[in-house]
Amino acid sequence: MEHRCSVRKPMEFQLMLYKHGLPVQRAVSRNLGLGGMLIDTGTTTWRKNEYLEVEFIGADGSPGMRVPAVVVHQSAQGAGLMFDGIGGEQRRRLRAWLFSRHDNEKSAGTLAVA
């Protein structure tokens, strides 16, 4: 059963995952919504309810916005994350990415993270 609070759009870009403030893994997003995202973690699995921080990597490889998230499920498709306590500015930036002119295309690492 689907329990999402927001629509997700296919978007593919690079991420860095952090645990306790330390970088632990690179990942790739598969879809993004205001409430969360699906990420491809390769062979790494994360436990349900595990807390992470997700950093969006810009097209030029620069670090960008970091958001807190909770793992809500893990499957062969990847890890489903729900954002946890994001601020107004973070929400505004997510909304801008989701509803940009290119909202019908898969964005391959082209986020403007500034």
C-alpha cells in the first residue's frame, strides 16, 4: 500500500550519504518528491528507521544542500527515504528542482545546488 504524502518524479543525480555527520556512501537518486526519495545504493543495504543525511551533489561535483532522512524501506530497487524535519529553505529548493522547466525530463546530475 502506498503511503507517500507527495508525488515523486523520476530524477537521477549524484548523492553523498552521511551517518553521524560522516560521509559513508555515494548513491544515485531514482526519484524525488517533497517528502522523500528513492536512491540506488548498489549492494549496500540500510535498515528500516535508520537516520541518514543526504547531500545533493551539483553537476560540477560540488557539495550542495544536505537534508535529514529516515530509511522507510529497502528493496532490490533501492532504499526509500523520507525527509525528516526539513526547513523552509530546503523545501523551497526541492520544490524548485521538482517544478523547473525540465520537469518532464530525467535530470542526470544537473541539479543547481547553490
